[in-house]
Amino acid sequence: MAATPRTGAEIRAAFLDFYEQRGHKPMASASLVPDDPTVLLTIAGMLPFKPVFLGQQQRPAPRATSSQKCIRTNDIENVGRTARHHTFFEMLGNFSFGDYFKQQAIQWAWELSTGVFGLDPRNLVVSVFREDDEAEAIWRDVVGVNPKRIIRMDEADNFWASGPTGPCGPCSEIYYDFKPELGDDGIDLEDDARFIEFYNLVFMQYNRDAEGTLTPLANRNIDTGMGLERMAQILQGVPNNYETDLIYPLIETAAGLAGVEYRSLDGKGKTSLKVIGDHSRAITQLICDGVTASNLGRGYILRRLLRRVVRHGRLLGIDKPF
């Protein structure tokens, strides 16, 4: 039996290999600078496929899989302060363009999570959209998940869209439970100290217009996203995403420049190192994709990230360029 993937690189490779073996075409990550004029940056793995979901572009294959680099800045002030907020992250995804739908997506997600990544089913909880009886039945009757660990959620949590308009649909998420000994009664998935959502399965079947009207798409599609950093935290047994092998080497480098030890710092010092680790990845990837610092748009985002890194470096005592 193959060893359970542990490193970020192993997790990425295992995900892509799993879906390639099941007929998915591997796709290279798209640029962080999207073709879509409605967004400044690539914020999700599905964004490069948005024209395909809308029927505006021919599908690259019936099934695809990718590791998409993404940037989101809506939670920038939480970076370093919580266990799992980032500006830059990698979204592992498998996609079906009018091919398989809910049952196959759910079964493969469970097989990958419990078989390839070796997660104990007793540590997993799933959520479904409150009106999605079909998804709940698949989890309960086909996969065999304990009904107490299937949680119905409202539209705000389990109906996914990349923006106010465009392709969307109900979703089902898989959570890891760090404290299963607390039992199955009264599960609150908002408890971030106990649960982390790591895999989102979106049943992409509608298009929402500017008036909010939902129109069925020509095809029923699958759009999924697994956070690489989150799965790394789970498999590496560390308390937050920042202490995984994906980010921690950058934190150690910054700590060395500041002449400090990460483990011995107080909360504020650790936050500054986490901000530097996170933002350094985002800055590097933005520059690699041709973004330059400016006062407008994505250039302003880059400029803001650079200034935040410098400020947190100064707070740590780094008084020279780094």
C-alpha cells in the first residue's frame, strides 16, 4: 500500500494523479491575471472554466483536473491572525463539464479523502444545502455517512457562486473534525477550533443574472475545490496552515533575518512572521504573472502587499531591505 501523502508537493501530485486515473485531463494553472473583466484576480479554480460552464466556450475535455493558484484579498486583515486565512493559496480541483454529476463527485471525493489521504471517516463531517435532499441521500445511503454527521446549511454557506452574477449552484462540503471525542450531537461547523472545511463540491447547474434570477445551465456540471494548505495542515498535524511545509520555510527565513525564534515569540510577533510568509508568496506569484505595483487595480493590491510586508518586517526589527 502506498504511503499517505504528507508534503505539499505529495498532496498536490496525489490529487491530480487520482483524477487523471479517472479520466480527467490535467490542466496547467491559469494566470492570476484573469481574462474575466468582472474580477481583478483569479480567485477560484473554476474561474478559467467559467466560459465553459456558461456554454460560451468549447470544453477542453469532458473532465479536467488542476492545481490553480489563487489570490483573495477580502480577508487580508485576518491573515496571520487566524489559522487559515491567506491571500495566496492553491486550489486543487476536479471538474465535469456536462459529464458526471452529484453521486460520482461525492463518491470520488470520499474515496480520495479516506483512501488516498487516509482520513478516518469518524473525523469527517459533511454539509449540504438545506434543500438538497439528493446530496444528503447520497452521503447517507450510498457513502454510508452517519446521518448525525450530515449537516444542512443555508444558502449563505452552501450555495456557491464566484460573484453576484454567473454560474452557481448548491454545494456540499467536507470538514475535518479535530475533536471527534466531543460526539455527534449539536455539531456546530462554525467552531473553527474544532472543524476545518477542506473540500467543496459545487453542483454547478444555474446561471444567476443581474436581477438575481436563476436559469438552468445547458449542462449540469461539477466544480470542486480542495485547499492545498488546509489538507497539508491536517496531514502534517500542525496547528495552522502557516506551519506547513508550504509556508513555514519562509517564516523561518524571515525569523532569521530578524534574529528571532518563531516558537519563542508572542502572538503579535508570530502574526508578523505569518503575514510575511503569506504575502511573500502572493507578491512573488503576482510579479511572475506580470503585475507591477501601481495605484490602481491589481497593481494597487501588489503595492499594498509589499507595504504590509515591509511594515511587519519593521515591527520585527528588520531595518534593512529583505
